[in-house]
Amino acid sequence: MNVLLIGAGGREHALAWSLSASPLLGKLYCAPGNGGIAQVAECVDLDVVRHTDIIDFCRASSIDFVVIGPEAPLVAGLADDLGKAGIKHFGPSRAAAQLEGSKGFTKDLCRELSIPTAAYGRFADRASALAYLSRQPVPIVVKADGLAAGKGVVVAMTREEAESAVDACFSGAFGDAGSEVVIEEFLEGEEASFFALSDGTAALALATAQDHKRVGDGDTGPNTGGMGAYSPAPIMTPDLVERAMAEIIRPTIAGMARRGMPFKGVLYAGLMITSDGPKLIEYNARFGDPETQVLMVRLKSDLLAALLAVADGVLASMDLRWHDDAALTVVMATNGYPGSYRRGSEIRGLARAGEVEGVEVFHAGTRRDGDRILADGGRVLAVTARAPTISEAQARAYRAVDLIEWPEGFCRRDIGWRAVAKDQIA
Ligand code: AMP
Ligand code: GLY
């Protein structure tokens, strides 16, 4: 079958790499794709916001299945429009993608279903938000309700910081995303990324993973989309996986179905593992980036078959097998990220890096210029390695990183530190 993958990041390169190994695959296209995805798929220059262009392309190129990577097209209803056009797809409807698109929606759902999460208030005006704040302890977390490209969350250590975050939202710093504000209790613990496929009824957990959101070594500095990840996540014991499924994922899937907005896709729960157990920080309606890079190199089963089982509503009969090996990915970003940065610097040494045993170099933001690969984004590469232990995967990933010649880029040098420390005790 012919497949069209939507997206342009490291997540999509990893998905494309995995899809391209499927015996079910005919031809793989990716829109818009990037310089690395072009090695495994034909990149097509479609404007993803123009749903009719995507549908026309699907018809002209005999596309049997569309896999939607990022959140923006989901929240914009691409899955709904493909459905109306009779095109099979992987990714939730606009209504179900509210789990990511509206933090207030998700918090209300959690309250109704008694899903463990931070206590919160939801406000549409500055005065009532500030009045609520004045009654809460600090630290406290202020979030713009809508999609703000990962920038709409402030973990405020002081009341002043929290008040200025509220002001920023209501003064339009996040556009429409900030027209409502969620203020929530600060949760303490270790974070984990938890993924489950769902066909609207059944739910199937993926392997566990953790990412590093802060830009600097030691988990310091501003938040980013993710500077690295690893799998498995030692903190997610089998008991915690079962609790996350029973207390968070399954009630959500059942609740969404009852509301007439079944969630069909991959549900990504950002969890805080607190002393009381797992609590939901937020939902995403898509695969994580860079968690997908480590999950894909550990997946033994056919990804395309699994995504089709979701679309066909037969996930209950599906199982997934994983390599026992660990995986770790190091993101290389352009100097300046997550602030402003320049595009267009040349990256050399990628072929040699890709030859390190167990290593796949996924491209997150590159473009091809003849034979050259140029940086074309903030997060640019995800250097990913598989090995019997997390420590060995880390060593392999950094060996490959060190073969990449790119003075205009940087990476963290400590990806996986928590898991490596546990590895060495074990
Ligand atoms: P989010 O975009 O909701 O994932 O938030 C970004 C980051 O802010 C999370 O990964 C956490 O590190 C932090 N965060 C969000 N909500 C909370 C909370 N209630 N308590 C503590 N940290 C939080
Ligand atoms: N790794 C964080 C995210 O995908 O949102």
C-alpha cells in the first residue's frame, strides 16, 4: 500500500524509517519531509494547512493510508477532512485532539473521571485569574489554554512570576492560545513520557521513555521541544505502567468514547511520578519528539500494521514486540536554540556518524542542497543509538555525535544521566 506521512521533524524521520521497513508498504511519501526523510521517502512539497491539496494528492498518487505526525494538522481537523473524503488515516479527529489542543478541556475531563492530575482553576479573564493566584501557594504553574508551540507554560517560583505569566497570556503573547488560562498546582517528582495506541476502544501501551526538556546539562535553562530521550525509562516499572493504564489512559479512552469523540491515534501522556503514583501533567494527541526516535529503533513489530490496526478498529487483536536493548537519542540543535538562530549552516560527517554500530542519525530540521546537508531549524538532528544497556547506547550516540562536523550546532553531553546512574548501580 502507498502511504503519505505528514510532518517534517525528527519524529517523522523515525516514523518514515520504521514504516519503510514494512512488508505492507508500496511507496512512501512525506509532506513536506526534510533532508533526511528524503533518504527513505519521496518528499512532496504540499502546504499541510491546505487539506484539499492533501486530498487531491492522495487521489492522484493512489495513497491508501495517511499518517499524521504533528499536532497542528490534527487540531486543524485534517483527520476529519480525510475521513470525509474516504481516505484511511492514522491520527485523531479535531474533537479528540482537544486533549492536546485545550488544556482546560483535559483538566475538566480529568476532574469528571477522577483521573489523577494537578489541582487547577480555569479562567477567561485576568481579574479572576489573579484573585485565584492570590489564594494559592508557590511554586505554581500557569498555562495558556491552547497550542503555544511548547512555550505557553510557566513554572513560577514566586507570585510575581506567576502574575506576569497571567499578564503575558491575557496581553496576547500567545495569541488565541492565551485567551484562557489554566493555573495549576506544582507537582513534584520525576517526569516520564507514556504512549498508548488507541482505536477508540482498546488501548495498547508502547515501550516506556523519558525525555530531557531543558536546554542545558543537568536539566537547566529554558524548556525546549526535547534535547534527548531514552527508552526504557527505569522509573516506569511494570506496576507503574499498569497504574498509568488503569488510572489514566483507559478511563480517558472510555470517557472520550462516551462523549462521542473517540480517540483514535497515539495518546501521549506526560506523567509526573509523584509519591502518590503517576499523575497526568498533560496530554498530547501524537507521538513525542524525540521519544519516537528511541521507540522506533526498539520496535521489532511492523509499525505500519499497528497503525492500520488503530485505523481499522482492531487494536484489541494486536500486540507489539520490542528489542530488549535500550535506546538513547541526542538532539543536536543550532546555536541559539530555543531562542533565535540562523539557518543554512553546513553539516558534515553524517555518513561516518551513521556507520557507528547501532546508530541511526535522524534528521529533525535539515534540507538538501545538491550533495550538501544544511541545517534548517532549531532542533536539527537526533543521533540515536541502540545497545544492550543504556550506558552503552549513550556511549555509541556520543561517539557518533563526535564524528559530526558542525560548529554552528550544539548538544547536551548528559542525555540519559538518571538512567545511566541506575545502570551503573545495577
Ligand atoms: P507541558 O507543556 O504542560 O508539558 O509543560 C511543560 C513542562 O512544564 C512539563 O514537562 C513539566 O516539566 C512542567 N510542568 C507542567 N505542569 C506542571 C505541574 N503541574 N507541576 C510541575 N511541573 C509542571
Ligand atoms: N518530547 C516532548 C514532545 O514531544 O512534546
